Amino acid sequence: MAVSATVIGALLGLGTQMYSNALRKLPYMRHPWEHALGMGLGAVFVNQLVKWDAQLQQDLDKMLEKAKAANERRYFDDDD
């Protein structure tokens, strides 16, 4: 997943820079270093997004487990 996320991010950064140049009616590869920078930033962004999604899923699982345990204590414990 890490390699595909990196490639997707790099393509996102490259596409964003090329789209920006096209909107301004400049040559697509006007400053090649801007494309490299965009690819790097895009790769970092998508990798951080994947990490954040995994952490969010873990937090959600913990919250659901706590809620399930609380509901079982509330409704299924016979302390009466």
C-alpha cells in the first residue's frame, strides 16, 4: 500500500503542477524543479493521509468496543 500511495501522491503533485501551468497558458514543463517539488509534496500528503486513515480506524474500533462493553454492562448484567 505504501508504494501505491507514494505513486498516487507523486502523480497528484505532478498533475497539479501541470494543470497550474496549463491554466496560466505556460509551457507544461516550464520549471522542472517545481514538478519535482510537487511530486514530493504530493507523495508526503498521500502517505500522511493513509496513516491518518489507519489511526482513525483504530480509534473508531476502540470507541465501538467501549460502547459495546458499556451496553452489555447496562442491559445484560443482572445486578438487580
